[in-house]
Amino acid sequence: MQGMEAILAAYGTPLVGALALLSGLAIVMGLRPRRANVAQRLGGPVIPGDAADAELAQPFAERALRPFLRAILSFLGRLSPKSGIEQHRKLILLAGNPGGLTVLDVLGLKLLCGALGLALGMGLALRGVQPRLQKVLWLALPPLIGYYLPTYSLKRHARRRQHLIERALPDVLDMLTICVESGLGLEAAMLRLQQQWDNVLTQELRRTVYEMRMGVSRAEALRHLVQRTEVPDLASFVAVVNQAEQLGVSIATVLRTQADQMRIIRRQRAEERARGAPFKMIFAMVFLIFPAIFIVILGPSIPRFQSLFATFVR
């Protein structure tokens, strides 16, 4: 045990530094957006000479470093436990597939961050004489935090994406209503929206239109849209559209009704958040504003109180 502690004390710092550098490079390169998406790559014919020139024109990090780090993440992903693969796949889908990450990449990133946390915890546990419980905490908490950090980041990204879709949905429905009433079909209106706006919802609508053009039915493509987002408002809109298509109801009437309803829901949510604002302001007032006010008001009187108490003591 003493020999192990001596080895860790001698080589702990370089190990932590190497793992930190490797983790930072893997996270940055893994989450870095790609230079061209699938639609751009499929937009025209591929010429071998042009493809080679385009490949050589990319930076060294894109051509060599990023594939190497992605290979490391995939290898570590194969070594990590395979529990919750479907959960991670669904979470990546809800987060919008950031950086083109796969399930193996996420699992490898979790294992790498956990190893970095373990090395950091071992380095902190060997600093000086510490109680046994504190050493156990140093050895347990950083690996757990590092292991669950990628999952937490994906969940946070997915929640932010769902919030953006909820905010953009009423305006998108208004524009869809205008386009459909002017004579465009639903698919053409979705593509027209993507040309005007570039947000999360319009990107998902464009993907839905591409699925329709590949032979998927409209109802199935819209259900895929709901599965990729899991936004309740969007799910209710898709359900109404599919039902209207089955019953033969005018899609323009359905869109106008849904747009009015979504605007009402957005206003109600804004009013609900406004009612909760005073309660949230209490903590800022108590811990930030009131102390500053007390210092400004009572600060000049402190020397007088000190002199008064000094006369009483005498």
C-alpha cells in the first residue's frame, strides 16, 4: 500500500494532466459541429479529384486528430457497461445529435471523464494527512461526477432544445397558416419556413419533409417528429393534423385553430412565470440586496456605536 501511494505521489500529477488533456481534446473534438451536413454532401455529384482536394483543404485537426479521438471514444465505449444503451440513444436523439455523437462515443466519453475524476480524486486524497472518510469521499465523488457529467450535459441540452421548440411553435404555426391559405401545400409550407427561419423547429420540419420525399407517409413522418422532440404541444398538434387528414378536414382551418390555441398557451405560461417571479426574487433580495442596503445605512453609525460602548466600559 505504501509503495502504491509512493508511485501515485510521484506520477499522480502527470497522470492527471495527461487525462485532463485527453479528456479536453476528446470533448472539444467530439462535440465540435461538422463542417458539412448530409444534405450538403448529397447536394451535387461527387468528383474524386474534388473530394480529395476538399479533404486535403481541411485542417489537420479535422483530418487526423478528430478521427483519432473519435476512435478512442468508440474503443472506450465498447469497454464500458452496455446498460442503458436505448436510454442513451433516445437522449442523443432528443438532444439533436450534438457533434454527430453515437452511443459508443457517449459511453466512451463517460468512461474517460470517470477515469479523469478518479485520477483527480486520487491526487487530492494523497495530499497530506487526511481523515479516512475524507479520503473515501475524494476517491468516490469525483469519479461519479465525471461519469454522469456527459449524461447530465445531454439532458440539459435536450431540455433547452425542447424549450426552444415550445417558444417557436406558435410563430411557426402562424406562418404555416399563412402559407397554406395562400395556396401552398403543407410540405411546401414547411420548406418555405426553413428558408425564412433557421431554428430548431424549422430544422426538424425540414427533416420531416425529407422523410416524406423518401416515401414515408405524412402521418408516420409527423410521428417521427414527435419522437425526436417529445414536446407535448407539438405532439398535440401532430395528433390533430393526422386526425384532420383522416377525416378530410381542411388543413388551413386546423392550422389556424392550433395557432390560436398555441398563442393562448404561450401567454398563459408567460403569466405563470410572471407570478412566480416575486418568489424567486426573495432569495436575491435577502442574500444580495438587503446586506448591501444594511451596510450603506448602518455602516456610518458603527464607529459611533463603538465609541459609545467604549464610554460605557470605562
